[in-house]
Amino acid sequence: MQAGKSSVKKAVEDSLELIDYKFDANVTKVLIKPNMCYYWDYSTGHTTDPKLVAALIELLREKISSNVDISVVEADASAMKCTHAFKFLGYEKLANQYDVNLVNLSKTEAEPVKIEAGSIKFTLMLPLIVRNADLRINVPKIKYMSQTKISCSLKNIFGANPYPSKYKYHPILNQTIVAVNKLMQFHLHILDGIIVTGKPPTLLDLIMASQDPVALDSAASKIAGVNPHTVRHITLAHKEGLGNISYIAKGANPKQFEKRYPKMKPSTKILNTAYKLATQTGLLET
């Protein structure tokens, strides 16, 4: 769905109509996971625009109930603390304005769960607020990432892992992404492609929705000029039953966004190599 032709709220609503998604009136607890990977403002294309989350909150209260309990969540990372990110990125203001909960998953009660992905066995912590939510909504960004080629829906859920020193998982990042997604299965994924990263950041005016994170990541990869069959965490997620790498696009023609998406330049690749080293050592989180 092209966001620029109408309000963000209308674009979100239209994208949900395209996939025939209806909110369940029996839902009482909703959890929303934006991308707050670092202290970069949404205008850089790195983090989820609070205006999209605000529009989603309004829709939830209109379609479900004005009293539905809504929590916006994120977890601490190696070089990002939610206490600061919530304030710097506009989510503290959003929580006060819309009377929603703002939750640091690294500070909430969680239980250990054993899970396997890509033949690797993990013991991961599952926050109870995630487990107990009736409706879990993922609001990722689309961007290049040196370790995994693409960061989108599946990678954003990796960020919900409450363990803060996430760089320890980077040697087995693809398997860990899939493991966390198997542990925390979200019901709805709404991609914020309004502004995307680039030099300079580009106004793409794109919002996509799907109940299938693998299909959404596959479509997003193609828009960014990356073959999804070469992205290990996408193919592994498909193999392990988290979704389908094939999809049918509805709404605006994806080709128009593919043409406008800022492709990676040689200078960007050099910066990404430095960025990869920084994330591997824990100086930055993704």
C-alpha cells in the first residue's frame, strides 16, 4: 500500500483490507514491537515511525475496544538501553498521549524455553507479557544488514530477545533469528517503509501488511534488490514452517518501490563492513 496518497492511518487500514485481516473483538491484550535498534530518529529510516504506531493504536481501539490493553515493547541491546531509546525516539511521548504501556522486555518476568533452529539447540527467555498477549503485532523497518543481507520482520523479532548482549549470537545469527521467531510467533506484521535508509534517506511511502513474516520479508528483499533465496534466515524460516517464501502481492505494484529503493553503493558496503565489526564486538546493536 502506498502511504503517501493518504494518511498513515488510512494506509495501514487499507493494507489490512488488502489481506482481508479483521481484528478479533475478543482480544484484550495487544503487544506491539516496533524497531528501536538504536537512538536513530525515524527520519533516518532506521527506526519505526511513532506516527505509524499511533495510527495502529487508534485502529485497535476503534476496531476492538477503547479499553483494550496495549503494550509497546522493546528489549535492551548491546549499545542501546530502552530507557533512553523510548525518550529519544518519541515513544515516551506516544505512551503518555495514548495511555499505553511502554515495556522493556529485558526488565520483565520471563521463563526459559528450549527450542531448536537449524539443528542448533537454544535455551531462550520468553517474556511473560509476550506469551500472554492475545494479539502480537510486529512493526519492522526494511534495511540492509551486513550479517544477514536484509533486516525486516524476522530480524525485528530477534530484537525482542530480552538478553541484552545480543552480539554473542552473531556467529549463529541466522539460526538465532529463526529460533526467536519460533519462540515468539507474532500474528500480524506491518512494514514501515515510509522512509528508508540511504544517502540521503529516501521517502518511499510504502506500508505492507501480512500475517506471514517470511512472505513479507521475501517481498521486502525483492524491493531492496536482494534475492530472498540468498538470505539464510528467510530460507531457514521457510524450511522450519514459519511462513512461505512465495507470495502474491496485492495493492500497488512492488516494481515502483523497487525502482525507487536506494541501492547499496560501494561506499555503503565499506561502511557496512565497519558496522559489522562494531556489532560483532558489541559497540552497536542491529
